[in-house]
Amino acid sequence: MLELWVKALHIIAVVAWMAGMFYLPRLFVYHAMSEPGSQQSETFKVMERRLLRIIMNPASIVVWITGPYLAWAWGMYHDGWFIAKVILVIALTTLHHLLARWRKEFAADKNRHDAKFYRYVNEIPTLLLIGIVVLVVVKPF
């Protein structure tokens, strides 16, 4: 029964994390189009900081605690699909850290990328999520 509660918590954390992973790069698109120091830019800074610190960071930590626990509890560590999934989750985590770095650059009014760059970045979480879900549901290998 404990594993089912942990699984539910894991899914909730994944949904929250992914919501942030979809939304933060979209905020960056609009932030990149605003004038540094403007009221709009300052509002984006607050939104980005809160999204990252209050939703995304805690959710990713819960995912990284509950996921390995479930893999251990259900003996999935050696399954090929699981190893591939972990690689994709590591890629997602790497992107999370890049987003956090870019948020700091926006906070210091030192953004180096244009809106088009962030539009492309905004697609990466979707591609990773598709891969992760297919691996978990289909277990192709």
C-alpha cells in the first residue's frame, strides 16, 4: 500500500514539475521581448523566481526521491526501458538547471538569448515527456 501512495505522490510531482517546465520557457519568450528594467520585466522576474522556487524545484526533488524508491521497491533498476527513462529524466533535469541559470541572467538583466531561442527551448520538455511516457507505458525493451 505504501508504494501506491508513493506512486501517487510521484505522479503529482511529475505533473507539477512538467507544468513548470512548459511554462518557464514560455515566460522567457515574453520576458526576452520586454525592455530590461521595465515594469513588465520586473513582473516576469517575480513570476519566474516563484515558479522555479515554489513549484519546480520542490517537485523535481520529490520526483528524484520517489522515482528511485519505486524503482527499488519494484525491482526495475535493471530493465532496459527504465535505464532509458532515467537518461531522459537526467536530460530533463539538466534542462531544469539551464532554465534556472537563464532565470538568474534575466534577474540580473543579462539575458543573452532572443525570444526565438526560448521558443525552441520550450519544445524540449514536450519531446522528453513523450519519450518518458512511451518508455513507462509501452516498455519497449
